[in-house]
Amino acid sequence: MTMGTDAGIVSENINLFCAGMGLVTRPRMTMDVPAIKKLLKLSDSQVPLLNNPVGYAK
Ligand SMILES: Cc1cc2nc3c(=O)[nH]c(=O)nc-3n(C[C@H](O)[C@H](O)[C@H](O)COP(=O)(O)O)c2cc1C
């Protein structure tokens, strides 16, 4: 499935960026999909698959 591959590549790029900048992140597939769709004004054909919360390392 192309969109799953795309989402994985984007998530991995966020992981690599965070590692390079001294930040921490984790890929997550759980999220409040209706709230995210409303917040980002996504259309019915746009589906949130992954999210990467980002924070400072302890
Ligand atoms: C594709 C993918 C989706 C994930 N989704 C979730 C998720 O929805 N919730 C969650 O707690 N961990 C999820 N994880 C696992 C976290 O990214 C992380 O590895 C896990 O929380 C352990 O973190 P820790 O190493 O800080 O203990 C997912 C991992 C992958 C690879």
C-alpha cells in the first residue's frame, strides 16, 4: 500500500531529524483521528496514519 510506505518514510525522516538535533520522538499509530482531521481540515480522502510526538531529551 503506497500510502503506508509514504507514511513510514516520513515518520523515519522525523526520527532521523530528531536524532540529529538531539530531540526525542516515537512513531505512534493511535490518535484522535476525528479531532486531527478537524484540526488539519483534512478531506474525507485524507487519512491520518502515523504521528510523531517530538520532545526534548531528559
Ligand atoms: C509503526 C509504529 C506504530 C506505533 N504506534 C504506537 C502507538 O500507537 N502507541 C504506542 O504507545 N506506541 C506505539 N509504537 C511504539 C512506540 O513508537 C515506541 O517504540 C514505544 O512506545 C516504546 O517506547 P520506549 O522505547 O520509549 O519505551 C509504534 C511503533 C511503530 C513502529
